[in-house]
Amino acid sequence: PNSEGAREELRRRFPLMVQRRDAELFEREPPVTFGVALADLCNGFGVDFTDKTTGRWYPRLPPALVFLCEIMEREAADEDFGTMFSANASAVYQIVETVDHGKPFQKDIPSSALWCGLKLFLDCLPTPLLSFEAYEDTVNFGFSAEDKEKQLRFLQDLLHSRLPREMSYVALYVASFLHTLCKTSESKEASREGPPDYTRVPLTFALATKVFTPTFLRPQPMTEAWRRNLSRAYEMVETLLRNAEDDRLWIGRKRTHMQKGTDADMDSSSESDYAGIVASVDDGGPELAEAQPPEANELAEAAKAADGGKTVSEPAEAQPPEANELAEAAKAADGG
């Protein structure tokens, strides 16, 4: 109870709605999501999440980001990407309030409104996912559009060594999400039969790059000089999206190969000394699944120490205490 760090860790495990109600009861300013620094979101409300599509484990992702992306992937939102900027205003306002206050997502939300809500959430972060400095480096280093390998090495150094861990994980998660939906859209277009439908705007890597580049890279003051070099930022972000599953960019432990629809799994990791709430989405929708609590591990260690260092296992049936007492009494009566 006297450890502020432990109190903060416990507080993080409570949903945003609970934390908002707690703040109201104590007459404090209720926490929100939009416009909050990424470090505060991850450390204040972040959930550990295993992506069923890639098998990658992400610590402390903002819950709203996970729920938005998982709903969109499940609902095949790639088909409505082109209608993002014509989404119904009332539906967008509803998503903004849901995300900002940590409320449960309603059913049957238009995918166009989900896309708009996702972009608003990401663009309202105080800093882009790859930092302001990365935009300046992208322009100043003069990467050639054809030299994708050099761009990959730059991204690898950025994600592994220069960015805070929470920024790297969130950037990789968003890039992986967009990569998955772009690949899904490409597969659909390749297998589509009949005359082309020119009223549709299929999701492509180029289009996702154009829309989401400010999410990853943008200058802090947008000057005319920076504006003339936006093409370099587009090239860097497209390289990131196309290679989001490249193991050279991944900063976490080795991935576990999983198939869509299997149970998400989280085990202990050297990158995380806690077992928190895992955001997991199954066929029924997004929900929070409880990971093994730390207390269970402490009890197991205590039992192991009490047993002389032996491993604690689960026997089929433990010997009742009464049987042990009777055995000791019989042994004493028999003279040892």
C-alpha cells in the first residue's frame, strides 16, 4: 500500500470508465483519451495484447486503439476505406465520445466512421508515432526512393534504438494493422470477377500511405520547405507499411505462429515484469481476458520454498491431513 509504483500498476488494470468514475467521486478531473500523450495512455490504461493474425505480443497498447483495429479487421473495413471522409457526422461523434470516455463500442457502427475515428485518434496524439525528429532525418538524409534497403535500416535503427518502447510498439501495431488490411484488399481485387466497379475505391498501400503518413511522420511546424519534401515522408511510410511484418523491424520476442481464430496466448517475457489484462478479440467481439495474476506466482514460489525447493505440482488427489495424523499415531504406538 505504501508503494506508489505498485499503486499505479494496479490502477492501470482498471478500465478507463472505472478510472473516470473514481475521479468523479473524488472530485478530480476525469481522464480522457483524445490528445493525451502516448506514454500517459500506455502507462495509465495500456493493455497487453496478442495479435491473433501475426502471433505478436504487444505490451501496454491503448485499449481504444486495439478495439478499433480489431473491430475493423473483423468487419472487413478495407471495403469502406474510400468512404472515410464522407462518414456520417453523428456516427463519428459517437465514436469520438466512446473512445474519449472508454465506453463500450456499439454494434453496427459504419466502417467509414470507424476509419474516421481511428485517424482522428492517431492524428490527435501530441507527437507522430515515429517522432518529429524522424521526419527531419528522412528529409535531411536524402534517401533514394529506390533504395528500400537503406530505408529499412533507418526504420530498424529508429524502432530499436531511438524511440521510446511504447511508441515503437504502437507504431508497429498500427503499421501491421494497415499492412493486413491492404493485403486483404489486394487479394479480394485479384480474385474479383466481372466488370470493374469504378465507384469503389479499394484500399491499397499507396492510398493508406497517403492518408496515414501524418500519423507516422510530420514536421512540428509545417513550413513551405518541409512541404516540398513530403514525398520523402510518403516513401518512408510506404516502406514501413509494406514491410510491417519484416522481423528486422520487430522489437519484441520471437513471434508465435498462430492461425486466425485460435486463442490468444501471453506468457512471461523479459520485456515485461507484470502479467496484466490482455486485450483479446474472439469471434464474439473484443473483450478483456484476465492473465495469471502476480499473486499466483508469489504463492507458488512460497509453497516451493516451504517444500524444500521441490516443484509444486497438481496431484490428482492430495492426502488428507487426518490420514497423516493417524499414520503418525500408529507409528508412535508401534514404538517407532
